[in-house]
Amino acid sequence: MSKTMTSEQLRDLALAALDDLKAKDVQVLDVRKLTSITDYMIIASGTSSRHVKATADNVVEKAKHAGCPPLGVEGEREAEWILVDLADVVVHVMQPDARAFYQLEKLWEFDAARERKTRV
């Protein structure tokens, strides 16, 4: 059973899944004007490899349940950085050290209109 979701609905679904498992420092980058690959990039941190894996798995399960299974999932074995490709939304769940090293926000935010959702 496949359902059609807008990129905004898919973004909100991913954000809810991240919130369910208390992902940290969640940020949404609107990259529609920067690339045709995706509409939104969501970057979130987990507190450990186990938390990163569980959080990414929750995004995958919620998307599948909504009829929008991921095109791919990368990084599950090491769980330092897991990428969940939902086509119009790409979710990065990272351990803090990996996030600090790669600084994806700085890479994409130069021209990106930015929405911010921060969990305290």
C-alpha cells in the first residue's frame, strides 16, 4: 500500500520519528534551491551508537508504515553516522564527534533557508 506524501509531510514524519526517540540538536535545512537531489536535509545527533541506530531505525519504520520506504540506508553497521534516504528528505543521524568533524550544517547552510528545531 503506497501513499503519496508531500516533501513537507515526509519531513514532518521524519521529525516526529526523531522526536520519538529523543534525538538531539535536530536541524532542518531547506535545500530545494541548492540541489535537485532532495528538498530537505535533516541532521540530528544521537548520544551513542546504539541511540543513533535506534533513532535511524525508527525513521525507517515510520516511513515504511506510511507507505514511503527508504530508497537506501547507509552506515548502520558502525552507527557513527547513518543516512536514511527518503528521496525528498534525507536524514542524517550522527554521533556528536562525527557531526562536529563533518559539519554538514556549514556545508549546506550557506544559501539554505533554515528551519530550526532544537531539543533541549
